[in-house]
Amino acid sequence: MSTLKRLADRGLIRPPRWLPNNVMYETIMGSVAYGVSSDTSDMDVYGWAIPPKEDIFPHLRGEILGFGKTAKRFEVFQEHHVEDRDALAGHGRMYDLSIFGIVKFFQLAMENNPNIIDSLFTPATCVLHSTRVGNLVRENRRLFLHKGAWPKFKGYAYSQLHKLTIKQPQGKRAELVAEHGYDTKFAYHVVRLIGEVEQILLEGDIDLQRNNDQLKAIRRGEWTEDRLRQWFAEKESHLERLYAESPLPPVPDEPRLRALLLSALEEHYGSLEGCVVDPDRAVAALRNIQAELERVRDLL
């Protein structure tokens, strides 16, 4: 049973009625997935679900693209600070949930959005729920990786550096700044993102916990802010060269990802006849018709 369904059955969240029984994949994210914390009292859960067929193929409910009023398509269900007081033998657990529709999830993964990509590469021990369809997508996760990961991950790393400079810390973040002179949580995310994209460019793969000793040291304040910025500048130059040399495709392989998406949908819904047009099948049919016409003409 998915985490979302369990929480919904207990009345702790109120997702769309179809959602609890159609979650295909859920995994723990955050510091647990990156191997820098063993505290599971707070759980950041990412996943994806398959909506009703008419949501993905709106022409089945009579919608005409670009004409009239159209129904809003499901993209994501998010709930933060969901408290399960009975978890951990009564100690309680807090959940942050982000469950995407499969189409939105594929689109973000195809763009190499770091959070979405990470959710496919979490350690197996972090996967909370995965159906046959979920396993199909996870097993093919490397298809989503391409050289566009570098500008995407670099942009996220820059945003963490920027927050380090301008964001006014509060609560636990303020305690980090008071103890270490700067927000070490933002710092460790900078190093994490750069480490991940280096793996992508070199290996076409990601091990989220490979550099967890380094990340733990940064969270403990063993790096100064100056050291972090110098490290980032050196890595940026190195990764620009890797980007140019990487054997990865420059852009996502959209036809193969589309085929994977359709395979996932067909596994869930059954036949997709009437939902999509297979261009190759249509071309083949036209060729067969042309061949038959020529055969008849020759007989005459």
C-alpha cells in the first residue's frame, strides 16, 4: 500500500478520489536518500500516479484542442507537514508529499529536473512503494539522462549559493549560521548537485550516496564558505570540459521516452486503441493499401 493511500485512509490527507489507488511509485527523498541523516521522523516523499484515462487523453471526453472550455489536467498533489502521531511507536512522523501525474513527471524528468531525476535514482531501501509500472520506469531511468543535465543542475546549484547569500535564516537554519558562520545546509546541496551531475556526464548514472562522507563533513561545518566557493569555481570549469566531452546525447531521446510512457500507460490501462495514433502503423497501412492497389492494377 502506498504512503499516500495509508494517510488518506486514515483521514490525514484529502487527495482526489481516484489518486490513492493509482499511485505507481513512491520514494523517500531528502537527507535520508543522500545518506547524510538516519533520522526518519521527517519524511520527504516523492512519487507519481496515473490519472484516469480521460485526463491524459482529453479527446476521449470530447475536448477539442484549442476550442472552448477545457478541464484542468492533474499535475501534482502536494501536502506539507502531514503529522502521523501514531508512527514510530507513538513518537510521530511528519510527511511532506509530492505525487505527480505520470505525464508531468516524465516531462520534468526529461528536462533533467534534479529533484525528479533524484527520485528515480534513490537507493532501493528508500523506495516505499512501486508497482509493476513503477518498476518499469525505474528500471529505464537512465533513458532520461542527457547533457542538458549540466545547465539544469548548475542552475540549481547557483540558486543554493544565492540563497546562502541573501536568505535570512530562521529556526534551525539560524542555529547553523550562528554555529558555522553560514548555512551549511545550502552548502551541502551545492556540493551534492555538482557531484551528481559529474556522475551523469562521466557515467550516465547516479549514486546518490557516493559522496555522503563529504556531504556530512560540510553539514558539520568542516568547510568554510570561502572553501565552498573556491571548490565550486574549480568544479564549474572542470564540468564545462566534461560537458563538451560527454558521450551522452545532447538532448533527451524523446521517441524512446514517449515509447516508455506509452508502455507504462498500456500496462496500467490495457489497450490504448482509440487513445493514440501510431504514425509508423499508419504509414505501414498506407503502404499496404498502395501495394494492394498496384497489384489489382497489374491484374487488370
